[in-house]
Amino acid sequence: MSAPQFRKRSLAAPIYLPSFLITAAEGALLPILPVSAVGYGYSLAEAGVITAVMMIATLVFEVPAAWITNRIGERRAMLVGTAVGATATAVAFFHLGYLSLVMAAMAFGAAHSLFGLARHSLLAELVPREHRPKSMSLLGGMFRGGMAFGPILGSSFIALYGVEAGYLAALLLCLAAGASVFATPSEKLNTAPSGQEGNIWVVARRESKKLITLGVASAIISAGRTIRLIGLPLLAIQLALDPAETSFIFGLTGLIDFSLFYLSGIIMDRYGKFWSSVPTLLALGTAYLFSFMVTDSLSFWIMASVTALANAASAGINMILGADLAPKGARSEFLASFRLLTSGGVAIAPVAISALTAVVGLSAALATTGLINFLGAWLFWKYLPIYAPDKSKASDSDR
């Protein structure tokens, strides 16, 4: 699709709406999986395993997802992802026991990975390079909106019909996501084959310089944003903040994050990817490094607001980088490796914070992650001009 013909609204049904819905399904699932496990008589630690299984499945399935996408194409892969997600939530809905929850979490993580990789590959082909900043920051907004809407819809179902009804909400969201993709005529999603190289590891070795530089930087920014979701609640507990006040702070700063996500697209469109990625990591790194200065409600407000603003300013950066770096004829193979790194950052962050907190305390754990964010900022500063330079800016044709 050439740049003059491109319109962001053409992505509404096949990309933006189903992404919002599948993310909302995940948002509906996350709060209730542990609740169901505890309801079966298992401990909090055993309940926490359910969420960890979902994250690990998402990480591990990136490579098989590329293999599947190569063979059936992006549109069909997205449909399969929504169908598997719906099946997983149905298994959880029928209240079959702890093992069924583990299997459902594993299947949903795999579905999330397949849907995400196929969507990423499709965007890399459909969106002209100069239109990617705003298009993909808008996708980042769909993720944030879905994560806000999913728990709200799930809680409504639970209030009316009980805990298991939360899984019904997630099931309906998955089916709606699949319907949105299915309703898009296949000819509108015609793309060149997403992969012709076949061997993911061959492509990874050939593109290793990109992966060990900007791929690692993207993993760090993924981890840094995840640590915000893990470390700040722990910090609130350490400060003995009132739970109601803590929830209000997270709600308001989450609103900041959601309302400003398009800021990232404007920044990258006008000034380049550097001004979205590097300031985000510097802001997160500085906030984590000086977390020992957070001693009361006011300073916690400031830290939560700074990290929310930094998160908003980098919406869509990893989607854009993956698309910009992916070589022609090997999109899905490269994206499998790239997404393996970024998913790894998300999966490792909670483990790292927990382990470091147990050994050196929360403030030192956050400070350590702050230093890692500075490494990510340096990698972006050094290697963006080499491997992902900004091209001509988008025209006003889609505005």
C-alpha cells in the first residue's frame, strides 16, 4: 500500500479494534485467574503461578507463532489466535480445577503470542514507514484502553453472575476480536509472504547486530515499563499508604498514561524515534534510581506521575522498531526473535524485582533496574542512527 493511499482508518477493523478486544480479554483474565486458584484451595504462591504461566507461554510461543504465520498467513493466524483464546477462556469458565486454569493460562499466552506476531508482521507490510509513528502509537493506545476496559467489563459480569462469569466476559471479547478480523475482506489484507527464509535461527544470526543492540534496548524498555507495574505497588505497601489512596493514585496516573499515548506518535513523527525512546528510559531510570527519596504520599504521587508520562511517551516504540528492522522476505522470522527479546523483558522484570528485593531491599532493587534503563538509553542513542534511521516524515494526507 503506497503512502498516498494509506489511511489509518483502514486498520480499524483488522488491527485496532481486535487489538483492543484481545487486550481487554487479557485484562479481564488477569485479576480472576488467581482468585479462582485460591477458591480451589491453593495458596497465594500457587495462585501466582497461573499468571507466570501465561507470561512464560507468551514468551516461549513466539518462535512457533512465526512458523504458523509463515504457513497460513497473518489474517488466518490472527483468527486462530482469537479462537484459541476463546477456547482457553471457555476451559476456565467451566470450573474444572487448578490444572484447567494452568492449561487455560498457557493456551491464552500462546494465543496472545500468535495474534501479536501476526498483527506485527501485517503492520510491518501494510503501514508505510513514514506513517508508522502515529499508526503504531495509536495501537499502543488500544493496548492501554483494552487493559482498562477489560477489568471493568469483567467486574460487571462478576458482580452480576459470580467469579466464573468473568471468564465469560473474556470469551465474548475474544470472539468479538475474531469477528472483527473475519469481517475484513481478505483482499484488503493482501501482503507479500511474511517469511520465505524458513529458518528463524538463520535469520537471527544474519540480523544479530540489530538484535543485540536495538533488540536488547527494546527488551530493556519493555522491562522498565513492566517494573513500573510491579515495583510501584510494592513501594506503596512499604510506605504503608492507604489502599484506597494507592488505588486512586494508580487510577489517575493510568489516566495520564492512556490520555497521552498519542503524544508518542507526534513526537516520533516530528522529531524521530530517539526523542521517544531515550527520554523514556532516562526518565524511568532516574525515577527508579532515586526511589529511596520517595518517603510519603506526595513523593509517591510524583514518581507515579513521572513513570506514567514516560510510559505514554514511548507508546508503540517497539512495534515501530520491529517493523523498521524486519528485512524483506523474512518479516515473521525476524519478528519472532525480536519479540522473543521484548517478551523476555516483560517476563523477567517481575522475577528480577522479586529476587533483588529479597536480597538487597526494594529501593536497591529499583535502583539497579534504573541503571539498566540507562544502558538501554545508550543503546538507542548509539544504534538508532545506524540500524533504524528516521525516513521522510508522513504527509498530511491521513490527518
